[in-house]
Amino acid sequence: MSTNAMERLSPWLFTLGMFLIWEIICRAFKVDPFILPAPSQIFVAMATYWWPLAKNSFVTLWTTLAGFALAVVFGIVLGIVVGWSRAIYRGLYPVMIGFNSVPKVAVVPILVIWFGIGEIPAILTAFLISFFPIVVNVATGLSTIEPELEDVLRALGAKKLDIMLKIGIPRTQPYLFGSLKVAITLAFVGTVVSETIAANAGLGFLMVQAGSNFQMPLVFAGLLLLAAEGIVMYAIFAYIETYFVGWAFRSSMSAGG
Amino acid sequence: MTAFVDIDDVTLVYKGASGGVHALDRFSVSLQKGEFAAVVGPSGCGKSSLMKLVTGLVPPDFGKIQIAGDTVRGPVKMAGMAFQNPNLLPWRKVIDNVLLPLEIVQPHRSRFRREKERYREEAKALLATVGLDGFAERFPWELSGGMQQRVSLCRALIHSPALLMLDEPFAALDAFTREELWCVLRDLWQKIGFTVILVTHDLREATFLADRIHMMSARPGRLVLTKEVPFPRPRPIEVCYEAAFTDIVHELRAKIGEVRKG
């Protein structure tokens, strides 16, 4: 087998290997399924409860994507504002760090009071948790333009807007796409945190329900589906990244993220 | 004939958090149109400040700078610049990197969309003169350092600037490539006839290329001496191995040694 094919297969092999070891440990040590269900038991639960799982997975997926979409729009706009001038950058940065340090779990009850139980707190939590890396990366891309390159254009009479359009924004794209991969996985965390606290649907809600009914295989089934959604979305954004900013992987400039 | 570039008694102090940095002190140099001038000096002598002053990016604290009879009061728009780092945009093909200034500077800016084909032909012709025929559609990362620096030169020259400002453009290249690029620059200058200010640490480079060499002292930068280089044009690279050439380099070297101590 060529190393190339090996490299393509290895993620699958490793995942399969992990499940195998898990299964063997559970059987060899006769682990109580209430503590840690074996993968086989989890897959049985998945097959049995496929409809509630599918329904709730879909809710989690769309709320996550809605929150993420908000984060992308807001993150890019705020990133451009922050990256535009040093004064704004210095002024807003502490505020954003402070905001980002607040555990989002603590924000959910407030959102529930404002918007009631349901999808909106989940969307907003996903948004709140995932916009920060986008802002930071966009701002970094804009604020690290090579000063000499800026001089070349300014000497020609370029305005700040010209420099942003010709250099800043294209140059920021690798930083942006790098941050999207991080942000989408964070968005799932936000959604599920909110769903476990206050929701009528979604994987987080399902896992809490299953847990209180002592259906551990179903809880783990929820976890696995969540992980799968995260991986799929990450892969999509990784693909988009190489498609749009392939140049950044070839040249010495590397993407932030 | 009056000077094309006249730097007259210029003083520049940068105000920083840790006190001012006195970059240039009563510095005066003037260039005729079409002249090739080199500015040499120990590191930190304010040579880069000179670049910013002449291109109008930074105003002097005292003194004034005139280009073609007009006092510089803002970005001069008629200057091309190239630096040690080629600073090419990695998402643009070579030709689009070269065309970048035309998207900024008037009158090309407003014509650019309409006459794109003509501009592209001009850019290709310019690339051909620096030996990059057929590289227009490549990306910068596909090019060696020396080739990237040639592209950077083309970008500095595409809008036919009357003045070319070069800040140690060949410092990061290996010795052979550097000499190759000296010849590229020499030929371009001879063909097009722009005025050049070349800031460099390399005394051989200055002696080979320049009509006159201006030496600066350590910070604050003052003019220490101006040396005429008498070799006739066009200069073949072999000039570098003549005794008279070596004498000039030695003389400059000795003087720099004094300046650095003092």
C-alpha cells in the first residue's frame, strides 16, 4: 500500500481502532453499561431510537448553524472595525477578552429569561461562544499588513480603504477560514450547553432526558452523533479553506487559527 | 539646471514613548534628473527615514524637500519603491502583482478597467526586460528570491515613475544573484532613464551602480561626504575588478570605519 493511500485511510483506521479497544475493554473488564456502555450497546441504542436521535440531531445542527452564521457576519464586521485602527483595537480588546472569559453556561439562564425556553437561547449561546476567534483572526490579519507594502501603496496616494481592499481583506482570508474551523466546533458546544440547561429539543436535551431515565447507551449515542456533526462541519470548512485560500498553504504565509 | 530632487537642510525627529529619536540632522543632498545616487552609511543612520521623507510619507521637522520644483507635502505619487523584502502578494499572479500600482495611482486608476489589455501588455514587456518572459501567469511562491526581487522592481517601475527609491533591494540575495540584479537594474536605468536613490550597505554595489555616492554618519544621520564615481557608462560588471574601482571601495570603507567610531 502506498503511503498516500495509507494517509487517506488512517483517520478511519484510528477511529475504528478506538472503538475496538473500547469494546474489548468493556467486555474484558465486564464494565457496567451504566458506567460506560460498550460501542456495540451504543449502536444498538442508535438503531432503536433512530427517529428521536435524528430529529434532535437536526435541531442541534440547525440551531448551531444559525448561531454560527450570526457569528460569522458579526465576527467579520467587528474584526474589520477592530483591525482598521489601532485605537479601536486597543480600546475594544480588553472588553472582548473579558466577554470571552465569561463562561457561557452562566449566560444561558439570562437568555432564557429574555427569550424563553427553546431554540433562541441555543442559537445565541452558539453565537456568543463562537464569534470571538473570528474577530481575533480577522483583526490580526488586517493589523499585520507588512508596513513596507503599505508604504509602497501610500506613496502612490492610496487611501486606507484602498489598502484594506487591495491587501487587507484578501490577506485576511486565510486567517478567517482558519478561524471558521475553530468557531464551528465551538458553536456546537454553545448549542448543547444551552440545550442541556433549558430546551425542549436538541441532542443536549435528549441526553439530559436519557440520563435521567438511566439510559446510558442513549446518552452516549447522543455524544457520538454530536461528535460526528462536529467532524463533518469541520471537514466542510477545511475543504472550503483549501479551495478558497490554497495560495496561503503554498506560500510562506500561514493561516492563523 | 536646477536639481530634480532637492533635499535641503532636513532634520527629522521621531517622537516615541521613550523620548525622541533624532533620525536625520541638517541633511542636504540634491540629484539631477536621471541621476543614479547611492546613499551608504552604518546601520541605523536614518537611511530608511530618508526613503519616507522623499516619498512624502513623513514630513520633515525642519528643512524642505523639493521634487521637480515642487515642495513635497504628501505622498508624491511619482515614485516607485522597492525594499529588501519583495513583499509580493501571494494571492496574486506575478502579472497582477506588477499591475497593482496602476490600480492605485492616477491617471491609470480610472483607465485601468477599460485598458486592462494594454496595461497587461506593458507589464509583460517590462517583465521580459528583467528576464522574466513567460512568468507572468505564475504565482510568487513558484519563483526564486532573485526572481521575486525582479518582479518587485517591475512593480516599482510599472507606472513609469520619474523617481525610483530602493531600500537595500539586493541585501537578502546570494552574491551571484545580486550581481545579476545589479546588471538588470543598470540596464533598466539606462533604457528608461529614471532618477534613482539607492540606499545600501554594500559599497561595491553603490560604486558599481551610482553616479554619486553620499555617505551618512551614524544617528543622527548627517552627510559626511559625497563621492563622484568616474567610470564611463555603460559599465560592464568587469569594472568591479579594476584597481580604480577597488580604490574607491577602500576609500569609502575607511571613511565608514571612522564614522562608526565617531
